Amino acid sequence: MSTPIDVTTTVKVAAPKAAPKAAPAPKDEIIALAQKWKKKRGSLIMALHDLQGRLGYVPRESAMKLGRAMDVPLARIYEVVTFYNYFKLEAPGKYIISVCTGTACHIKGSNQLLKGLEKELHVSEGQSTPDKEYHLQGVRCLGCCGLAPLAAVNGKVYGKLDTSESHYLIERIQEDKPMVAAREEIAAE
Amino acid sequence: MKPEELEIKAAAEVAKQQAFDARLVCCSSTGCQSSGASEIIANLKAELKARQLDTKVQVSGTGCMGLCSKGPLIRMTSKTQKDILFSDIKPEMAAVVIDRVVAPVLGGATIESPDGELETHFLDLDEPFFTMQDRIVLENNGRSDPEKLEEYLAHGGYQGLRKALTMSAEEICKELLDSGLRGRGGAGFPTGLKWDLTRKVQSDVKYVICNGDEGDPGAFMDRSVLEGDPHAVIEGMLIAARAMNSTNGVFYIRAEYPLAVERVEKALRQARAAGLVGKNILDSGWAFDFEIRLGAGAFVCGEETALIASVEGKRGTPRPRPPFPAVKGLWGFPTCVNNVETLANVSRILLRGAPWFAGKGTEKSKGTKVFALTGKIKNNGLVEVPMGITLREIVETIGGGTGTERKVKAIQTGGPSGGMIPEHQFDTPMSYEHLQKLGSMMGSGGLIVIDDKDSVIELARFYLDFCVDESCGKCAPCRIGGTQILKMLDRIVDGTGTTEDIRKIRKVAKAMQKASLCALGQTAPNPILSALKHFESEFTERLQPVETAKA
């Protein structure tokens, strides 16, 4: 299973601003972040975290700009981006559902939960729904094993899930006003 | 800050806390946060204010108190009554907690047994889950607010550093060596020895790195320590730096742990402002500072040379040793990589002395160990126990067994690098040496319990699949060996496997153990080998009927 890790739990930004049609960040923004990190030795991964934190993923065009501004060949950037699970090369959906596939969750049926969600959303693990509303992914341990099985949606953890009630999770996501409000706030900023 | 000011600030904080009649601390770690801890704290404050009790009762967040499956937890301490631990509290219950318990206690009442709405929300602090623990690393969890430097100081914080500043580098290394502390990341290398090796290398630049890349799926000890007591780790790193004459510090933390990163960043800002980190630390003229680097989701980065490559902004692939990082590490300079939990022990050892620490545990494994107890277990959560405690005590007495009618079948220690230990060997003491003898390892502290309904083949396959996915691909034994074992294992699961497959699994596993470049490949076959050792019949039952007959 390829397991890109929840992009929304990046440090500086609580949730990515990524809209499905996310345009690459304004040029000056990328140059600004490149200049910020260029001074520090070996900070390519930090610069990429910064970039993905803003855009939700690492678009090719932005990676090229970043590389030029930091004097790093594009091949080096791709070498790193494809090595680490955390970085995404494609825009994710609006709600990123990250089902934890750590051991504790695995033993408590995270597989059934993931399969249920696949069926519910008509997508496979690692894909987004055609309307780009939901993105479903299995991720490495989120470290909340006491609440297994669990899923995180845009960084918010839903714990002690019933593996047979995946539809209930989606209902909860839709009803979870505070999370939606928080996202809109971020988008408005 | 001058050294004497530590006491003044600590005393001021103690006095501040004592001015309150009671204190409510709510777990504010990732798990409980997701169940509404922040709202609970806000509601408690608002309800207290509405009753004009906010000057009598202090409300604060704290680090993980352990019983994660029953969270959010609130602990109430008061001058007149034994501590009370509330479990499964929801934000809307704040008023009930205050009216039914807090207000009566303030009024002089003693709450013995809970009633009404709160009846099922009390936890008995005399349960073995709490009484059998021995907390050193987690001692501030449940009493201090990790976001406040003053609260850390109130419990002797940075006094270990103060002492270290009066000692020579050699003396600090000796103290650590005498304490018997061994690396808590898994391998168990004596910390004092590691420091001493780095100390002896001459260099103008030396690095100390905190390894917070907790990659073991099913473990959350380091997250809990970083979230619950970040200053203890910072202090441990400062002492490590003194012991090795290091010049630069790096925190390497998983990006998947945003709250841990936030807390460490905040703690570093506070420590800098107070003169505990940066230039002229504790008025000693010594300067040391840190930077934070984030992991990006690669299990192999727990291996120190891979971690160093990742800090350098490269793919996290390990390299052959020697040269060891102590000689040639980050950017070619001597580097010491220590695990979070190891570092959190350091200041306490320095303050209380090596004999105190060495007095706990077994002959070769000293002190305590934090474990994440998960899987099919009643008391799911974080525990810190003295080394030498038996597995049975951990699983049955502290963990409370499966909590269902099913029986415990085995536990997996050490995550993907460890092995399964069947129930009949549970009287083994928990120590580096005993676990190794059983074909498992201490690992970082994940303890996964499986019951008699769970398949060991399935669990072994899960771990192997994980290691195959996480293999960096640099060396052939790990890259190819893992994939081949996985294929054979899949045949066995499908019912098309043969005895030849089992023989080959063992053979390839041996090659991986001997020839892989780093610990990921060397230990990846451990789960499957231990499953074969203890539960071979489960494998043979699923082989092709003909082959079984022949065998």
C-alpha cells in the first residue's frame, strides 16, 4: 500500500488552503520561502514542508520555481519528494480522510474501515472522489493508539470508530460544523 | 537568568499554585485534544467563573496521564481530599463536575463514592494500573502544564542543567555511565558510553540530535513525552551537549506530530527568553542553541545515519558504519543521536544521582521504561514501569487482560523490528537481555497485545508489509529479501504454500539479518521468525494438503 501521510498535519498551517483547482502559489510567495530556507544548510525538506503547508501538495511548477530560487536541481527535489511519504504530488480533495493503518488500528479492524469507506465513496485508497470533495488515504500510525481504530479528517482525529459504520463517519464529517468553519476561515485569510 | 533565580521562580510558582484550594488538570495531548480537551478546559474555566470559584480553583492542561482509551481525563487535587481522576469527560459535563464534586469539596465535604451522572466517570487511583507504575520520564504528566516553563521549574526543572554546569564533561559522562541508562530508542546502547565516545573526538563543531522520529506503528511514547514535558527533553539535550562539548542541537521530529512540534517550539522560545537556551546559559558564559527539523514519513529515518541524511535535506538512506556518527556525523562533524525518552531521563539522573537510577531495574537494564500498551487490552494506554517487571504483570495486572472473554495469546514487543512472545513466556522479566533471549527486542516501547482469535500470520504479514514498504532500497538483502519473504507468506495465506516455502523463509530471513546495511533490514524478519518459532502449527495448517502429508 502506498501511504502518503496526512498532509494537513503540517506544522505551521493547520489545514492546507488547497482547493481542488489550486493554482500554484504566487511567485513571490515561493521566492520568499526559498530565501527564508536557502540560508540554512540542508533545509530542502523544511522548504518543501513550508510549500506543501501552503498549497496542500507540491505542484511541479512550484517545485521548479523553488529549485531555481534555492539553486537546487529539480531532480534533487523529486528525489526527496518521492522518497518521503508525507509529500504529495497531486492536489488532494477538500476533506482528506486519513485512516490510520498503524498496528493498534490494524488489529482493531482499520482494514474493514478503509474498505467500507472505499465502498461508500466509490474510490480506492489513495484516490479522490470525482467532485474532489473527499480524498481517502491509509496513513502510518497517527500515535493515538488508545483510540483505535481511528481516522483523521483534515487533522481532526475521530477515534474509537465502529469499523462497520463508515457511512457514519462521513455523516459526522459533514455535520462537523466547527471543522468546516475553521477551514473557511483559513481559506478567507 | 542567574542560577539562583531558578529557585526564586520555582518558589513563586509553588506559592501561586498553593494560593488555590484545588486544581483541575485536563489531559491536553493529541488523543484527548481530539475528544474535546480544549473545550473542556474552556468550559471548566467559564463555569468556575460563573460561580465565582475561579480564584479558588486553578484549571490547566497537562501531559498524557496514561489511560488514553478512557480520555479525556481530568485529575483533581485539593488540600482536603484524596486526588480524584475523572474519565470520559465531555465538554458539556463541566458544570456537573463542578457542582457535584469540586464545589462540595471546597465546602469541606469528602467525596468517597461517586453518584448520579458521574458514577461511571470516576477512576480508582488505587488500581494497579496506577499503583504499579513508577514514573520518572512521565513524572510531570498529570501535574504540570507542558506549556508553562514556571510549572516545569516548580518541580526542579533545569536544576539538572545547573548541576551539569558545575561538572566537567568527563564527570557527566561518568555519572551517566554509572547510572546504567541505555538508549531507549531500541538498541539499548549505554548512553554514558555513547557520550564519552563523542566527547573524546576533537572537533570545533559537534552536534547533538534528538531523535523524535517515532516510526513504530502502534507506539506513542515519544509523542507523549514531547507533548507532555518538552522542557525535560530540552534540558536533557543541554546536559548532553555539556557532556560532549557540543556546539549545536537539532530536534528531529515527525511531521505527523504537529502538537509535539508546537510544544517544543514554544518551550524553546520560553527557554531562550529565560536565558536557559541561547547565549550565556544560566549566566555561565556558555552558549548553545537548537534548530528543529521535521521528518517526512520514513520509518528508516529512525536509524541514525539515515536520520542524519534527512537532517541534511537528503533522502533518508543509511550508510555503512564505521565511521560512526560519533566520529563523522552531520555535515561530517561528530554527532550524537539520542532518543526522546533517553534524554528525558538525563536531568533526573543528574539531579538525583546515578545510584538512585541504578537502584531500579535488573542487572543490565536500569531505571524505568515507558510503554504504549495497545491492541486487545482493557487498559489501553501509556505506562511507565520499572525494568524487571514481568510481562504478565504488565499485560494482566496493569493492562487488565483483554477485557473480553477472549484470552491473551501473545504480545509483540519492539514493533516491526521485534518479535512475538507467547503467553506461556509471560513470566519473563522486561529487560533488554531477557527480551533478546526470547528472540524479540525491547524496541522503542510498543506493546501490542493479541488475543486467541487473532492470527499471528496476519500480524507477521502486516509488519513485513510495513518493512517492505519502508525499505529505502539501498541494499539488496533488505530490498529483495523482504519482498521475497512477503511473496512466500502470501502463498501460505492463500493456502498454496509448501513446506519448502517455510524452509526458504527461514533461509532468506537469515541472509537479511546478516547482510542488511541497517537495523531495518536486519530486524525485519524478526516478527515472522518469532511467529514461526512459537506458532509453527498455524503455518503448517495452511500449507497445501499434499505437502503437509509428505512432510
